[in-house]
Amino acid sequence: MKGIIEAQNPAVNDTCTDCGSFVDIGAVIDEHDTLLTLNFTGDSALADANEMAARAQARFAEVQTECVTKTTDVVLLLTFSVSAEKMIFQLENGL
């Protein structure tokens, strides 16, 4: 176990003596990582982007949405209040 602790990244706070799997959450989540960019293509790109934006707004009241239409696709920008909301949304929607 001592060798595992010595070999690990200094950003990891390993306190589990059985498996060595505990990680300091601050080393995994960046508090400023609140922007989620999603690309949609095809004939239904705008409709799909609007549906995803509505899902985000229904789940998190403070989320800001912006659709950018390009030649053949749509880019949806979702800005969440905190990075945890972004992660929750990604997990709930399989992103």
C-alpha cells in the first residue's frame, strides 16, 4: 500500500486502505467547467438542439442556452451555474 501512495499523483488524496480508490473531488471537477457544447447534424438538427435546451431548462432553472446555426449543423451551448449541474445533466442524458 505504501508503494501505491508514493506512486500516485499528488493531486489525489488517497485515504482508502483497502482499494486506493478515493479521490479528492477537487482534482476531478474544475469549478469553472460550466460550458457544455453539443453538436447536432441532419435535417432535425435545430429541433434536436431546441429539445435538448428545453430539457436543460426544465432540469436547471438558471441554465443559459444559445443555439449557433452553421451551414449544415447546429451547435448548442449550455452554460450551467455550477460544474456539478453540468455533470448531472450529462449523466442523466447519456452525454
